[in-house]
Amino acid sequence: MTAANAGMHSGRSDIVTREVSLQRLLTAYILAGLLFMLLPGTFLGVWNLLSISSTHTVASLSPAWLQAHGHAQIFGWIGTFILGIGFYSLSKMGNLPPFAVSRGWASFAIWTGGVLLRWTVNITAWQWRVALPASAVLELAAFLIFFRTVSRHRPQPATGNTTRSRQPWMLVVVGSTVGFLASLIANLGVAAYVVVIGKGPAVPVALDQRLLMLPTWGFLVPAVWGFNARWLPRFLGLKTPDGRRLYAALFVAWASVGAMLSGAAILSTALLPVAALLAILALHVFEPSVQPAKVNGVHSTFPLFVRGAYAWLMIAAALSVAAALADREGGIWGASRHALTVGFLSTMVFAIGQRILPAFCGARVLFSKNLMFASLALLNLGCALRVGSEIPAYEGYFRQAWSVLPISAVVELTAVTLFAINLVLTFLRPPAHLMHGLNTP
């Protein structure tokens, strides 16, 4: 073997080794996110809802427990997924240096430790004056490791070009990353505030209500818009996104967040349907596809559920307006949040996640298309039952609606369990090329 051939072989070997390392890193993030989704997130949420339903009042449950559930879902589940996908995709796209993998593992350990500590503090109140701000510091530190690492990302130039302008989806994802950072800084500030003035680890309810706008409409929703702008033209065959409308959706969403943080709830919520509609128009979600949808490896209803998620986004925005004008007992606000976090965000994660994660985590094929359909169908059924019953139950319009809430909780728990099982079984399978080899006589 000549020196040149040896060098080429060594280079290919390094690329393969790096790819395997990135796949293992992403798999660890996804599995951790699934654990947060199932146990601290959904299971605790079901327990909370059963407790509320048995007493017919939310006042019977500790706000700290409710906030533990929300934090585990937003940061423990979806936040962990986003960090893992960010390390993986940007390392591949931007030729990040080899230390990106080791930094990814460091961020993983610190992040999961911080989220787990926050959940533990909210549930047990153990040493909360020290542990609550410590959890916020750990989460922020983990994110800063991620941010410092991926900031070295430079898009590879297209063939024949020496430069490559940033696409709209990239800029929206960058904007959502800024929202992520702002959410973690606010989380640290509020933790310090609670330590000074609080009698326990719970954030005051009115303050928590305002702050929820920052991680949802300031971070998670724009992140979905950005990644959808990247993937939906390919997966659903939609037209190229309208960059100007997409930027406008982002800026209106941020304006809504700013208005809510300043106390202008009616103005804030009035902007949400505008932001949602601009995003739908920018992404051409409900327009006919210009190319056939790519449903290889996933259930054929995949495009239907993706579009359905945007229907939930509009419902969430409309309910937010109604909540700002007419909510008395938290039922309309709760229904709005559920339509957003479960109807929009979770449906999108269930749909897109089962489309891309098997490929990212070792070029695998999804274990079961039917499990994918069942998880998505049950998730949307549970969300419809929850949103449809929470308002009449909490607001006192129809007391029999209280009996529907536990059913919705069990249906959603079943959905997330099926989603987790399908991904775990997928990760346990050999890569697609090895499966083909095993099936070849």
C-alpha cells in the first residue's frame, strides 16, 4: 500500500469513527430525553391531573409539582432532544473539530444533572435554597458549552461556490437558540429571586404564567418553524418557504413574548394568532404539495399529522386570546398551554422524530409504522379530550367534564409510552445495511 493510499484509508477510518461517536452521543441524548418525557414529565403530569380531578380544583396540588412536570417536559424532554440533534447535525454540516464530541458528552452530563436536580428539588424541596439555583446554573453551563462548540459551525460551500449564504431556516434556528439562552438566563434569575423571597421552591404562579411564554413562543415554537423550513419541503413536498413571512412570524412571536413579560397580556395574546398564521403561510403547510411526500419508512399518515400540528397551533393561539379576556380559574390558560405543548410541539416531535432519528442514530429503520400511527393518533385523541374538557371543568361550566380529564391523561400516557417503545426498539435494531445483509439468503 502506497503512502497516499494509506493516508486515504486512515482518513476514511477517522470519518467512520467520528460518525459512530456522534451517533452514540445523539442516542444518549434521545434516550435521556425519553426518560424525562416518561417519568418526571408525563407520569408526574398524569399523577397531577388525577389528583386535581379527584378534588375538582387545582388549588389542592402544590404549584411546585406542577412546575416540576412542566420543566421536565420543556427542558428535560424537548430541550434534551434539541441539544443532541444540534451537536449531531452541526458537527456533520460544519466540520466541527473532534473535541466537539467530548464537549457534547460534557454538556450531556451537566444538562441532565441540572434538569434532574430541578425536578428533585421541586418534588422534595430538598435543600431548595441551594439546589434550586444550582440546577439553573448547571443547565445554563451545559447550554453555554453547546453554544460555544456549535458557534464554530461554518456552512460548507455549495459545489462551485466559495461562499454560501445562510438560508432562512438557519437564521430562524439561530433565533430560537437565542430564545433558548434567554429562557435559561431567566430561569436562573427567577431561581435566585425565589431563594430570596420564597418559602419553597415554587415560582409564584403569576410570574410563572408570564415566564412560560419565553421558552414556548420564544424558543420551542420558533425552533420547530426553523427545522420545518428545512425538512418539510423534502418530507412533504411543499414549496420553498417564504423567508420574509418566516422572519415576520419570528419577530411577531418575540414581540408577543416581550409584551407578556411586561404585563400586557391582552396585547401579547392578540399577536399570537398573527405569528401562527404568518408561519403557516410562510411554510405553505396547508397548500397542495408540489412533489410527492416521502413516507418511506414511516406511516402514510405522516403528512396528515404534521399538518394537524399546525391546526393545534392556531387553536392554542386562539385560546390564549380567550384566556386573556375571560379566564377565571385557569381552565382556558391550561387548555391553551396543552394545545400548544401537546397538540403542536409533541405531535411535531412524534412525527418528525420518528422520521429522522432512526436515520441519525445509525442509519436504522423505524421499528414499527403501526406503533408510529398509534402513538400519534392516541396523542391527538388525548389532547382533544384534555382541551375539550379542561375549560368546562375548571371554569365550572359543566362539572361532568371532570370525569373526562383522567381519561385524557391515561390516553396521552399510552401515546408517549408507545412513542418511547418504538424508538428504543428501533435503536436496538442493527443498521439498515446490516438488516439487509441478515435478510439476504
